[in-house]
Amino acid sequence: MKLAVIVGSSRPCGVSARVVALVHRHLGEEATVEEIWLKDYRIDYCDADNACSSEDCAIPDDVGQLAARLSHADALLYVPVMHAYGLNSRFQAFLERVGYGFMRPRQRPLRDKLAAIAVVGRRYGHTAVFSQVVLNVLLNKMILIGSGFPACFQSQLAHDPEAEQALRETLDRLAEHYRRLNNTWHSDGNAPSAERPMHFSKG
């Protein structure tokens, strides 16, 4: 399994870095972990010209490169940081630009990829951030993986055993579902590409 870990923090040695280190330690040889630190990319704000409804966004920044890296992963772990009770601005811009400017005109290429979330921040607001990223995962037609409790790391704590356990269990389930889906779907490891048509009854 190739796991892309998308990190919203600007601090290379903060709590998010500890989360990423835990991912590496826990998965070991179970997965190839690719770190994507958004601070290392130029992510401009959406200009809302709506031209990307049918073609890739034309803003000349690094978001197209990010979209390509996500498309090559088997699973994504979103690690946003909470600021002012919501997503930090860089992560918000990332979700808007990738989803609106690239995933939409490309017909949602992240479809059927596995996704999980771990939120980092001080007290309060973790579940609001978690919920927003969940909606983005569903928008992109991905498969959301969880462990019963969201992995919400409180940055004021030197150690957060509950969040660490939730993340370990989430990573185990990511690996488990990856194995199951690859054994169940196609021998080449690709998910079915055909969508079932929806039929709505009148009245």
C-alpha cells in the first residue's frame, strides 16, 4: 500500500511531525509512506472564475503537482491543523483548489481510494475540522476508514495516548481494507471503474 500523508502544519518539529513519525513506526513495511507537507508548496487561493468546471485550473502554482501525487497513492491520510476552531488556511486552500480545480474536471480520480483523518490542534474544534475533511473525502468519492474514535491530537499535551491509539487502529484498518479490496476486486489491484446508474422513483 502506498500511503500519502498530507500535512497542514508549518512546523517541521511540532505535533504533526510526531504524528507522521508514528505512522512510519506503526506501519513499518506494511506500507510505503510518502509525506506531503503543504508548507513546501505554493498554493494560491481560488479565483472563482469557474473555468475549471471542464478543464484543469489555470492558476500557475503547485496544486497540479499535488493533485498528481495524490492520484498515484493507494490511500490518503489527511493531517490538518486546527486554527481558530477551523481548518488552517493552507489546508483549506488545498482542499478547495485540488477538489474544485482538478478533481472535478478530471471526474474525481481519487474515487475508491482509501482515506483517513487525524486532526492536530489545541482544545475544542477538532471534530468540526474532522467533519469538514470527511465531507471533502465523500465529495471525491473516496472510501472513508475509521476506528470508532477520531484521531484528534491535543497539541498542548506532551503525549496524547488516546489519540495515538485511535490513529494506530485507523492505520491497521487502512492496511486491512487495502488487502481486502485488492483481493476482492481485480487481480491488478485496481478498483472497478464503472459506476452503477442511479434510478429515482417519481412522486
